[in-house]
Amino acid sequence: MSLPCSDQSIRPRKMQSASLPRGVEAVRCWCGDVCKVKEVTDFSDWLGMKFFMCANYESDRPESISAYVRPPSPPPLCMYYRWTDTEMPDWAVTEIRERGRRAWASLDLEERREKAEAEEKAEQKKEWEDYCVEQRAFLDEMIRKNQEEKLRLEEVYRQREQAREAERERKRERARAAKAAEEAGDGKGKYPRWTH
């Protein structure tokens, strides 16, 4: 058996009560009480290993006066603990390997999921950019067609206005000619003289 441990920094934090291993006798701690047997439940290098611990290691909690007031615990009476196992049990080694495998599988799955999400986002971004390019090209084409249509209509209106102005000028000229002919006329015309 190993010597009692005074290095409290490596003392297990999570533990549960366990049975005394076969062939190992109970020991007494520094304060003279029979030690409790505990098993490490913390996922660490000591998982599943058993050790002796003084029954007074963690002192009895003081009784609380009310549900809201909890007095502080006094310091432990005895800091004794001693390992009974020198190696982890097979089930603990298997558990650690299985947890490691599951952790790596979970990490791999997470990385693949993140990669798939990144690829999907990149694909969506590319589709959006392509859509924006298509819409920009469509809008540019519509603007170009609208400009061409505007220029065509302006040309049509200009031609109509020129034709209208030419027709008005022709009518004005005809009216001037008719007026001049009437003023220069000798009274000979379509109606008899006595009607004038």
C-alpha cells in the first residue's frame, strides 16, 4: 500500500462511497477513526480508483437555523487519505477510451456540420450574388430599352410636330394667298357683281 497522502492538490473532488476491495484491510486515519472507502467518479486520471479517507475529512456540517442562513463549515479535522489502487480498473480505462472516442466523434461531427453550414452559406451567398448580377443586368437592359423607347417617342413626337407645323404653314400660306387674291381681285368672281 502507498503512504498517506499529504498533497491535497491531487485529492479527488468527485467521489462516491465504495466497498472495500478484496484482500485489503480497513485502516485507521491520523485521528484514530476507521477510514471510509471512496471511489473516484470525476472524469480524470483516477477514475474508478479507490482510496481510504478519514471519516472526519469533511467535517460535519453545522446545523442551519433557517433555510436561508447557512453557517460556514469549520475546517476539516483530519486531512488523511490514502490510495488503495495503484492502477485504474479495466472498466474505467474502457470508459475513458469510450468517452474519448465519443468526444472525437462528436467533435468530428461538429466540424463536419460546421463545414456543411459554411459550404451552404457560401452556396447561398454565391446564388445571391448571381441573382443580384442577373437583376442588375435585367435592370440595365430595362433602363436601356426605356431610354431607346423614350428617344423613339421623342422622335415620333418631333416628326408629328414638324408635320403639324408644316400643315399649319401650308394652310397659312393658302390663307394669305386667298386673302391677297381677294384683295387684288377686280370684282370678277363666282358671284354676280350686284351681290357685292
